[in-house]
Amino acid sequence: MFLGDNLLAWLVLAIGGAMAAGNLMAIVRPPETKNDDSDLERAPLIRSIVFIAVGLVASVWAIASLINS
């Protein structure tokens, strides 16, 4: 198979990790300046926590899939 047999697991790991890390950084270090009036001062907390949880679940699932194969 092109790019290996575990391509889907690697992609889920990458997307889940990026989702978790990006939302965590949005909470920890919000942008210092606003570009326009539609920008928020900080990320919505509940939405970010849900996205972090979804990203972590996807990452752990992908790691378990890679270990089992």
C-alpha cells in the first residue's frame, strides 16, 4: 500500500494531536493583538476543552491501533 499499511492510524494521530495541541495553546496563550472587531480576546473555554478531549481520544486510539498492528 502507498505510504504503508497504517496510513489511516498515522493520519488520525496527526489530526488528533494537532487538534488537542492547538486548542490547548489557544487557552494557555491567547493572541496578544486583535486584527479586527470580529476577533475574540480569548478562545471559548468549553468548546476548546471539548476539542482537546476529542483530540486526545483520537490520538490515544491511533496510538493503540499502531501498537496493536
